[in-house]
Amino acid sequence: MASRHYLDNAATSWPKPEGVYDAVDRYQRGCGAAAGRGGYASADAAGQIVERARRRAATLLGAPDPKSIAFTQNGTDALNAAIHGLLRPGDHVVTTDAEHNSVLRPLRDAAVRLGCRITYVPCDAAGQLEARRVLAAVEPTTRLVVLTHASNVTGAVLPVEEVGAALRDGQTLLLVDAAQTLGHRRVDVGRIGADLLAAPGHKGLLAPLGVGLLWVGPRAAGQLRPTRQGGTGSVSESEEQPPPLPHRLEAGNLNVPAIVGLDAALGWIESQTVDAIGQRLAQQTARLIDGAQGLPGVRVLGPPAVEERAPVVSLLTEGYDPHEAAALLDSCFGVECRAGLHCAARIHGAIGALASGGTLRLSPGPLTTDHDIDAAIDALRQMTH
């Protein structure tokens, strides 16, 4: 069996910092209590870790109030909470062809169930688009613009700041999907002009699976309805969901083990700094692109400049279906990567990858080594010669 070279961090980050494993194990063995569901010491300790994670997430996002951050099951859950919680019958929404199914499918449901009108702004052949094209689709009564910060297929970073600045003084809200940027690119909700921001914990935030977050800004807070109701450990005498954030969006027990891991991961990110992590990932992405571009029959998709993309590299390999290429890389070389449409079918039409059934995607993470990158390039070289 070949050594393991994990290059699927755009799906789920691995490995995690050692402190994440240690913190989860310590909680599971030494505490194990639910947060906000008791007055005894271990329950209080669990609650304190949850609130520390909330404060750390707020600091990372430049959010002044930690209570504006609700913990969710994952990034998909956060996006669903925002989209279904905001939209009303007949609303108009602007989004893009770069979006993930975590956006496209809730919007499709809103179109069918609520009669919402959805405008999809197309991308160019590199997966990029200009802010003016998004803004040109906004109507006076548009309720929401949903925009991914970076594509999970091409890595292209979209102009969220320009869109946010233009929408700031109007009534249209901006929801940003930061799944591919948070943790290794600066994301300040005030600077980018977002009204809501959703992200999973298990990608760039380096947490275990099972936790995500939704930041709710002041313009959106008054409009956002809870899509789930249940116990919060607060205001138990009322049968209505408590209106204050984050309780409004946190019905049911939180996944405390995952949040404990998120807290430890956020502490690690603070110690390393987002800028340093991002610089390292940019170097690895450039190393991967440079190596792949020189191989016969290999086409690198996405923006040519590394600074214009997240650490996501999609390829087309001549003579191989993407799934065949991924299977060979795994079975023969121990290189683990992703093949297919990556839950984002619309963008493949723009980049010319629909006919091939998608792309072969390689994505480094903060703990990926140069050896992992070089092993992937060497494996591709052997496959294409």
C-alpha cells in the first residue's frame, strides 16, 4: 500500500492539529455533558467551551457581538437556515452559477414552494465574474443576493466586497458562503459588507465534522425566522422559540464534541495567524499548479493567478475520465482527491467540464506537506506518460 497523500481539503480538512484530537478526547472522557442543560459543574464547563468557541469565531470574523453567531450542524445547515429563514413568497433572489448545491437546492425549493424568482449570473471560462454583472441583476425589490466567497470547483475568489459595498445602503441583503475561504483568507464581515455569512467547521476551520456557523448581521437579524424549534435551555416556560440570538437558531442539543474541536482549532488558527496559513496554502497551490501545467494532456482550470483563487485546483486529464483518474491515483499512488461535479454542476458548463463528467480536484490544507504535493505531481506524471 502506497503512503497516504490526502489532497481533498476542499471537502474535509485532514489531518487536524493535534490539539483538536486532544481536546475532543479530553471532553468525551472527562466531561461528556451537554451545554446549557444543567447547573452542575461539568455542564457549566461544556457551556463555557461553547461560548469561548463563539467568541473566537466572532473574533475571526470581525463580528462585534459573539451572540450574532449561531452554531449549526454544518455549512449546509447554516445556508438553509439563512435562505429558508429569510425568503417569503414571491421574493427575488440573485445568485451565481458558481454556487454549491447547498445554495442551489434551497433556492430551488423556494422557487417551487414559495414562487420565488431566482436569477443566476453566469461565470466566465475561468469561473470568475465581475461585481457589476451581479449588481446588474439586482432589482429594486430583490430581497437577497447569495454569493460564494470562492468556488469549490475552480477556486476562483468572487467579488463579495464590491457587491457588499454596493448593497450596503439598500434593502437587499447579502449572504456569503465562506466554505472555501474561512480559516485561511481574511474574512471580516464588516469589511465585505455581508449581512449573513455561513461556513462549515470541518473545512478551513479544521474542526471535526458535525458543526458549522451562521453569522447574522443587524440588518438581517430582524427578518430571520427560525426554521427549527425546540429546547434551548432558556425561557422554558414559553412554547415560542426564544427570539434572541443565538437561541433563536439553536434548537436542540448542540454537538458539543464537535464544538470543542472547533474551539481548539480556532485557537490553533489564532496562534498560526490566518495570513501565515493563507501564505503557506498559496505556495502549495502554486507548487501544484506549476507541476501539473507542465504535464502532457493535463489542463488546469480556474484563474491563472494564485492570489485570485482559494487552494483548490481542478484538472482535466486527457484519456482519463475524472473518476478513473481519481481511482488510479488512490489505488496506485495513495493520492486521495475528488472527482466529479463536486455538488456544483452549473459551473462545469462555463469551464467546459460537463462533457467529461466533471473534474479531478486536488486541494491542499494547512497540514499538507510539500512531499504530498510532489507525490501527486509525480503520480500524474506517471499516468500521463
